Amino acid sequence: MPGKRTDDRTSADLEKENRRLRRAVEELSLLNDLAREIGASLDTEHVMSVIVHRSVDALGCEEAVVTLIDRKPEPEPHGHTLVRATAATSDHSAFHVKEALIGWMMVNGIPLAVNRPQEDKRLAHTAWDPRVRSILCVPLFVRGELIGVLAAYNSPTPGGFTDGDKRLLSIIASQSAQIVENARLHEEEKALELVRQELQLAHEIQAGLLPPPHPSVLGYDIAGVGIPARAVGGDYFDFIPACDDQVAICLGDVSGKGLPAALLMASLQATVRGQVLVDPRPGQCLERTNTLLSRSTPDHRFATCFYGLLDPKSHVLAYGSAGHERPILVTEQGEITRLETGGFVLSFQEGASFDEAKVALSERDVIVLYSDGITDAVNSVGDQFGEQRLVDFVRDHARDSAQRLIDDIVAAVRSHAGGKEQADDMTLVVIRRRPATAGRGEATDEDRGDGP
């Protein structure tokens, strides 16, 4: 009867609408619960755990996975998995989001349902786990940037994931992406703060390893300074007491910058100090230091070092260099000599030998040791401070006290750079023989910086 058929259609339509409304209510309830659980959280693992568990509950699927993308620059065009959270309804080894899926998301940026993975031509070259029957993958976008993907595996329905499933998972992803990103940024900020604290501690430790900047040596005015380009550096200087009132004076430069260089610097300093106690002669000390460093240092790491042994009684400096910049000697008459004798850089070749030489120091003679951070400093147009400019400056200021000469060199280098950020560690040591009229601890007018 016509009336009966009309009533049946109306009843069916009403039932369909009721099911749609019930599903909408369930989805709204799910989304509300999801927002409440993760909205105030800054714990990345907790946020993602809630997302995957809610996704499994919402779709009735076997497993859900959140994969975040580490946004690295080239040569990794698709980034790589940074964090993964998984929820599953059965006890089995977890499925993994394939790189092919991540790449597809980065290129297309839209949800992807694959209900027959082994037959789908869009991912034809992907080797799928045979347990995977269907996949639904949606992007996690924040301000137009893909930060990860949310994937669901194995729909409970024979036909696989539906358009409704795709819509619901997309809503979950869109509501969750910013919260995931906020949690990750918070944790990155905490990690960065920890790094800052560790660098500050490393800076304090390294500063404590350096000697007092003004050693007391009879008849001499000596000063040193180290200015790292970063919180910690690879340059070092040292004043080490040796036998018969002699003092070993070192300035070294380790390859690289930052913490790796600082660690090798500490190793170099400890090694040199130990070898001074065994035999302070320059050639012997550098040879043994090189042997020890060669056995404990990676092949791509090395260090340069100038080593001098000053005898304040005879006023003789015995010295050797391991590939370091040539110190500048300026006599009272303004004559320039470069101290060149030595050998290869340290840890370059085990068993290498190092020549040594001696130089007698007259009254008011000045020796300046420096690292390449001084001469390599550049200005905005790429012009280096350079060795000749340093030599001329030292000659013109050779009557200054050791500390004043250091301060003036540093000021001149920074003036040359014109505000350009320091790119390398800068280290200086100045050795100046006092005139005979100045006793131990007594400063002349020149030592105070008041001389001509």
C-alpha cells in the first residue's frame, strides 16, 4: 500500500538521521574530552598518548600512531621521525609510519586512506607489513607547516576506513596539532635552558683551569688573557712553575670551537702540566705531550702550542713550537725577531720530534704570544687584522706594561672589527723583562703604563 511504503521510508530516514546525530554527539563528546585532557598539558608524551588512544577509541581501529617530523635542513628533504607515540588494541609489535607516507604528506598535505595497501598505486614501491589491511593517515599542520602525521591502522569494517573516519581523524589532527607543537616547543625551551646552564658551568670550570693572569717572576712583568668566542673555547695559556725557579709559559690553540674544543683544551693543559714535572725542556715536553695526545685524540682533532721555559736567573728563554703562530720579540731598540723553531702540530703524528732554541732577553725586551683569533679577526669588508698590523702595533707600544699592552691589542683588534662578532678565540701572553732598577714586585713608570 502507498501509505505503508511512505511510512517505511520515513522511518528509515529518521533512523538514519538519528544514527547521524548520535554519531555527531559522540564525536563532539570525544573532541570535548580530547580538548580537556590535552589543552593544559605541556608534556609531549602525555599529549600524544591521549591523541592516539582517543583515535583508537573513535575509529575502533587496531592501532594509531603519531609521528613528529624533525624539521632539519637539506640534505634530508623529508626530515625524519623525531618522536612516536602508539596505542593499540592488541598485543603485537607496533606498526611504523613509512617514510613514503611522510613524503606523500609533505608533497600533498591532505588526508590519505589506503584500504588495500599492497594494491595501491600511489605507494606502489612501499613494502608493507602483511598485517596491515588498511591505513588512514592525516597531516598535523601548524601555521601551514607539516609537523607530523597521525595514522590509524586496520579499520574494524571489511571495506576499510570511510570518508566519515577520514573527516573525524582530520578534526582530531587539526585540534591537536597546535597543542602538540606548544608542548614540543616548551620541552625544547627547557632543554635549551639546561644547555645554557651547562655551558655556564663549563665556562666557570674552564675559567678556573686558567692560571692567575699575572704570575710573580723575579725581574719580569708577565700577563695573559683568554677571550673565548663562545661560552667556552679551545685556546689556552698557562704559567707552570718548574725546577730552579724556572717557569714554563704556554699558549695553545685547539682545532674547532665550543665544547669539543674545550674538552681537548683541558686534556692538552693537563698533559703539558704533567710533562713539565717530568722534564720541562721544550723539545722533550712537546714530544711527550704529542705522543700522549696522539693516542687519545680523534684523527681530525689537533692542537698548536708554543712552549717556552724562562730562566729568570740567566734571562734565557728556551722554546719550541708545535705549529703555532710565531711569537713576536721586540728589543729595546725596536728590532723585531720572530720565534720560529719547533715542529708539527700536536697529535698529528705520534713519535714526531720538536726542535728547540734559546733566546737571551735584555732589559725591556718584550715577547708577545698570540693565537690566530687576533690576526684573523676581520671587519665588515673581510679585511683581516693581520700579522703585520700586530707586529707594528707591538713595536709602537713595546714600552707599555704587559697588561696595558694586552688591553691595547685587544682594543685595537675590536676597533678593527668595527662591531663584527668575534669569530674565534683570542688569547695573548706578554713577557716583558723589567729594567734592573725594578726589584721583585716593584713597578717602574713604564710598568704602570706611564712611560713614553
